[in-house]
Amino acid sequence: MGPDMIVSDLVEPPGSTPDNPPGIITAETSSNYRAALSKAFCARWYPQVTEREWTNWRWQLRNVINSFVQLQQMFNISEQEVCSKLPMRITPYYASLMDPEDPADPLRKTMIPSYQETVLSKGEEADPLHEEDQSPLPTLVHRYPDRVLFLTTNTCASFCRYCTRSRVVGDCHKANIYSRQSWADNIAYIRDHTKIRDVLLSGGDPLTLDDDTLDDLLSAIRDIPHVEMVRIGTKAPMVLPQRITLQLVKMLKQHHPLYMSIHCTHPDELTSECSSALQRLADAGIPLGSQTVLLKGVNDNVDTMKALYHGLLKNRVRPYYLYQGDSIIGSSHFRTTVTKGLEIMKGLRGHTTGYAVPTYVIDAPKGGGKIPVSMKTVLAHTKEKVVLQNYEGKIFEYPLSGLV
């Protein structure tokens, strides 16, 4: 393929074929479209890079796109896409999936800065969840009685524009607090608080750490008798699938019960590379759950969400949470109404397998924690019966007479 080949010469965008009306997403059209984008991107911008280099996660991190000048060379930047105060970081792999011409491309919108990030709306805060108020230590959040959030790093392979921790992620001035000493302090705190049975490793992204460092951390946590399970929150399978090596999963298997929360936003992220990474994790016996943020203009419709959740299940990832967007500074262009979220849930419940239906939650401002948001199904509740409404709007009664 020549460097001047354009994507439209290769494949039409998903939903535009005669057999599929515009806006209807299928796994096949999405996969073909993104594969064509990636092929064209690599041919133009990385013609000398070998497959061995491209599939090496360390090469990907060494060559992240973090300069707006570099971004302007690779993408046709629109007037709305401008340099932001928030740091930018995109792996070459993920950049290759983004449409270079279309600013409305859902993957592109989550990674390329927008002038709208500079707009402060009412109720927005740098730390809307008040994590810092619930942090007994600088990198440990203790919001719930039996579990803690352990912030391992402030680095990610790629920076999502809607990140709830945008106040710290990528900030070189705060990187020093994520030290081995801070980890030791966190572990001592967990050891001293015997009610803690569940530790969630997040950040930043823990999978930006090398195998030996992550192994040391997991081993130290596993040595605490009352810790029953460890979870890792990561977007690596979507933005850096090369990270999920055989060596990594072999190490992770030594720390069961170990769970992983995968941050997946759109079905177009489920490429062949991503699927291989997810299957490798699942084959290692690691239960996988997805956490998806509801984003305006990215995934805020039933067809997109259904395609995403079906694709995740095919890769043995259980849809876990659908998050209403957090009210971080400059996020109003991403956040939908709650009515929209409920509409999507209504379009899923009863219309697809229950495994494909996540829990829709709002992580309450000011540290209130995750609160489920649901449609009203209980219409009446008396001593004799419960009156229920199903997904079709039909009314049913469940008898309670005689029950104690």
C-alpha cells in the first residue's frame, strides 16, 4: 500500500453498506473498518517499523504520541480539536485505529483534546468523587469498609480525555508520590486494618509496570492473611494489547484469586489484537469484567452498547458497570443525561441475554460511592403482593400472602 492511500479506498465506515443501514454496528463491519485504518496508518507513518517492534509493548510506550505537532501531522485536526492543558498520550497502536479524517470518530473523540475541555460547567470539580478526602495515605483510598483503592502509578499507556483522575494522571510533578515507599506505607495500612479483604490496584494503569515490579507488589499484598482477593483495573487490552504477554499471564496466575476490570468504551476497540489479549487473560483463569463510561457521541445508543457487550461476552468479559460520566472539570461535552442512560438500559434489559446487561451506576459526587440507577419495576408493594412491570411494560403480580 502506498503512503498516499486513503482509508476510503479500502473500506467504508461501519453501518454504510447496503445490507446495514447507517448507524447500525456489526462486529464484522467494525473489525474490517478498524483493520483497514490500522493498515493504512502503519504504511504511512511507520513504514520502517518491523512487526517484532510493533508487537512489543515497550516499543509502543517508547513511541507514544504526546506532541500536538506530531498529532497534526498524522490527523486532519478540526477547529474543535485543539491543544489542551491536560496532557495527551496515545499509543501508536491505538492511534492507528482512529480515523485520520473524521473528528466525530468515536475512538478519536476519546483521545484527541478538544477546546471543550477548557469549559468549566456548574458542579464540576478536579476531584468530584472526593477521593483525596477519603485517602488515609496519598495513594490509598479507603471509601468502603472492606476494600481499598491502591493507586500504583499516575501513568497510563494512553490518556482518556474523560479520566476521573485527570488531575494527577500524567502530571510529572506528582509522579514521585507513587514510589516504593508509598507502596510500603499502603501495604502496612492494609495489614493493620483487618477488615480489608479486597484490594483494587489502579492508577494510572498498573499494567504499565514491568512484570517483576508488579509481581513484587502482588506478592506483598498476597502475604497479608486477611486479603481475600486482588483486582487490577486496566485499559491495556484496548490501548496496548501487546502488554498481555505469555510471561505476564504466567506471573499473574501465581496470585489467584485475581480479578481484572477491563475499561472498554466502544465495540471498535475489540480488534483481533485485543481479542487475543483478552482470551489469553481468560485462559489464565482470571475472571474479567468490563467497566464502560457512558459518553455522548461515542457510545450513547442502544445499538453501540449492545454490540460492545456482545463482543465482550464473546471474549469472556462480563459487562459489569456502566458509569454515568464523572463531573470532572471540562467534561460536560462528554456527559449524557441520566434519562439517556436509563433509555439504554431499557433497550438492553429483556432484549438481550442477562449476562450482557451491566449495572448502571453513578459514582456519587463528594465521596458517596457507586449508587445503582434503575428503571422503576416495583409499582406497588403490600402485605399481599408485589406489583411488577417487565421490560415490555406488562404488569405482573407476585403473591406474598402467607409469607413471614
